[in-house]
Amino acid sequence: MAIDYSQRIPNNVDLSGDRRLQRALENWQPRFLDWWKDMGPDGTVNFDVYLRTAISADANGWANFGYVKMPDYRWGIFLAGQDPNRVIAFGDNKGKPAWQEVPGELRSTLRRLIVTQGDTEPASVEQQRQLGKTAPSLYDLRNLFQVNVEEGRHLWAMVYLLHAYFGRDGREEAEAMLERHSGDPDKPRILGAFNEKTPDWLSFFMFTYFTDRDGKYQLASLAESGFDPLSRSCRFMLIEEAHHMFVGESGVGRIVQRTCELMKQHKTDDVRALGAIDLATIQKYLNFHFSVSLDLFGQEASTNAANYYTQGVKGRYLETRLEDDHLLTNATYDIDTAEDGRIIRKTVPALAALNERLRQDYIEDCSRGLVRWNRTIEQAGIDFELRLPHRAFNRRIGAFADLHVSPDGKVLSESEWKAGEGKWLPTVEDRTYVTALMGPAIVELGKYANWIAPPSRGINNQPGDFEYVRFN
Ligand code: BYC
Ligand code: FE
Ligand code: FE
């Protein structure tokens, strides 16, 4: 499906056929651009960046690369193609035609989910605002900006739904998206992880590996929604999301690789003396970002999640490929939860356990990258294994929020936790070290910071010394 780029707002939703909506969004557009200039990548308005832009909403529409100044990026409204025969796949409305309008009784539920989803997108851009100044290479700088513009577009995707389907409330919510800010004490972003800082590139790569992957799982669940415009928006967003996780996985992988090279070459674990990041510190950052991202799945036992499902608003991961009744009224699911200060396994109604089930799918997906990182360590002949901490470790949301739990799943007393915390999570010293390691951005063609290996290939088959960003 072709995207109309002749419009002020590129789109494949025939926006010019709805003047009112078009005007409303054209009104929001300059406010978005103001936000981008104030809160987006700092000091970059004149950079020419070698970016990928979608020219159509199918898989082939992606291979379109060229230099763009980020404020001129053609943010727009792209939905995956419509299946006119699509039916709702689960819940009480299973088998009925997918909704093309918002059912009145689901209005506030849908609005809330769309607002929560939309809020994370500009939040991540705000979190990453200063990273350009310490980029380890032009290649990495370009990838950061690609992620940033696409997160900006994800905001557009949700703002379109709010404007098109939620009337005045929707327009107000769209404004509020630009008024809440990551880490703002008065008007913070909605979900915890999006108020944390992303002050260095190890954090950035961990964030894109773990937190963008929450995006993948949440978007996939919303892609099952009976509300068809939401489903189609999320399907298109998922194509963009794959790149973000690639940036994370390859970024962490390249840091691990460089660390291992130095360990081997100098026969030492103390790579800090050599200006790199030791494996123990990488593990601590991993522990932090994984646990903070687990919180994004909500409570282990959630009536909200049960209602979303029964109402046909939010499904399971790959719902249509699962083989069961898609009602789950009589089904059960085993979850880990906390009772009387202990971690126990418990059988609960499957409907209540949907957040936990999605978290389980997510954890399994997360572990795949670790296999690859660990292969690098093993091939270097180093006796060390990166591990995902226990799901109860360092949680703020859900059944484990009141417990202290070690990475290997042991419930701890307050003093045991205090004694171990600095071994498991980045300390102030660790953060100071990593931040200081990120020197000024490396801008020579084909050069990389000492603490990260070069990528195995360039973007769009470009050579390693390609000029991915021109500063002007
Ligand atoms: N922080 O019944 P529960 C992405 C609240 S990332 C603060 O479990 P529910 C991206 C909850 O609101 C994907 N509060 O809630 C990545 C509820 O409040 P009320 C983002 C939290 O609704 C990188 C109460 O606790 N998308 O795209 O089933 C870069 C009870 O909890 C948190 C979505 O999240 C938290 N972490 O589950 C860029 C999808 N967790 O009702 C982008 C939309 C829970 O008591 N959101 N609470 O006032 C949802 O599906 C759900 O809102 C959640 C929470 C899964 C987040
Ligand atoms: Fe996103
Ligand atoms: Fe993303």
C-alpha cells in the first residue's frame, strides 16, 4: 500500500478525505516539531543523517535510504494493510467482525492503553537526548538517530488513533503526550522504566535490548486487538521495532567482544585499566535493565489484563497461532508469586495471569541474545557467563515488589540485600566509570571507541568508513 508523500503529513489512511481530522493533526504537527527541537536529540537540527524511511507499508517499502535532516524526517501515519474479513480472535466477542470504530463501552479502556503505549515513545527519545555527544562512532550515532525518529513516529501512530477515534478527549491526550516528560518530578512519564536515565551507551544498548523488547511484546498483544485501527498501527510499528532490538543486541555484543579481546590479549580481568568495560559491570547493567523492564508487564495476577482479554481489547502474544479456545474461562496457568515472604509456584485462572504469561514469553526471548553474547565469551576461552537474573530480583511492580531477592532467586533480609546490592546492580562508582569512559563523540570515518568492537557490517551494505552523519 503506497504512502502519500505529497501531503504535509505523509499517510496511507486517506487523510485528505477527512478535512477536520487533517486540520487537527496539522495543528498538532508544529507542536510535535517544537517538542522534537526542545526534547529530541540535542543540538542536531542541522545534521544530515543517513536514515531509512518507509515508502510503503509492506515489507519492500523499507529499503529507502538517504540523507535527511531530522526535523525534516517525514513522520507520518502508516497502518498495515486492512484485512476486510478480519474477525476478533479471542474473548467474549470472538468471531465477530473486528471493530472499525471504538465500541462505546470500551472507550476509556482503549484510550488508556493507547495513551500508555504512546507515552513511552517520546519518553525514550527524551531519555536518549544527550547520547549523541558521546557516540562511539558515526555508525552508532546514525543508529541512535534512526531509533529516535522511529520512536517519534510511534508517537504519531498513537496520536493519530487518539485524534481520529476519541474526539475531544483524544485531542487533549495528544497534547498531554508532549507535556509529560521523562524524569520530570511534576509531570513524569506514565511507566517507571521511562523515567530512568539513559546516560551512557551501555545503558542505551541495554535499553534497546530489554525495554524496546517490552515494546515488541506489548505491541504484539495490541496487534491482536479487536479494534482494527489499533491492530493495524501496531503491526506496522512492529516492523520498525526489529531494528531497535538489533541495535541493542549487536551493541551489547560488540562491547562484550571488545572486552573479551582485551582480556585475552592482556591476560587480565581488569579491563578498566585498559579503558574498556569489565564483564561484571556489563552483568550489573543487564540486571538493572532486565528487572526494570520486567516491571513493565504489570502485576502477575491482574484483573485489568483479564478484562482486556475478555473484552477483546488486548490479546496474547501470537494469539491466532495458539491452539486453545481463546476464551480461557476454564483454563489455568502456573505463575511464580510471593506469599508470606516466600516465592511460591501457584496455579491461577489463566485470565488473571495474562501479564505474567506475556512476561514469560518475553523472558524466553531475552535469553536468546544472552546465548549469542556468551558464545563470544566462550570462544575467547573466558570462564564467565552472562545470566538473566531471577524474575523476582529488583522488582518495583507486582508480587515481588516488597521482597528483596538475589539474582539467583533467594529471598534476602534487608541487611543481606544491602550487602549484596553493589555486586548486583550498578553502583555510583560503576556509573561514574562508564559515563567517564564515554568520551566526546568519535566522528572520524570508520573509527570506533576503544571499548566497543566495530560492527560486522555497515548499514544498507555501506562500507565501514561511510559518512553516516554529516555535521555541517
Ligand atoms: N509503572 O493490573 P496491572 C515501548 C499500574 S514499551 C507504573 O498489572 P495492567 C517502548 C497499572 O497502570 C511498551 N504503573 O495493570 C519501549 C495499574 O494501575 P491502576 C509500552 C504500573 O494495566 C522502548 C496498576 O499498576 N506499552 O513501546 O494490566 C522505547 C495495576 O497493574 C506499571 C504498553 O505498556 C508500571 N510499570 O498492566 C520506546 C502497552 N505496571 O489501574 C517504546 C499498554 C502496572 O491500579 N499498557 N502499573 O490505576 C498496558 O498494556 C498496561 O497498562 C500494562 C500494565 C501492561 C503496562
Ligand atoms: Fe516504539
Ligand atoms: Fe522501539
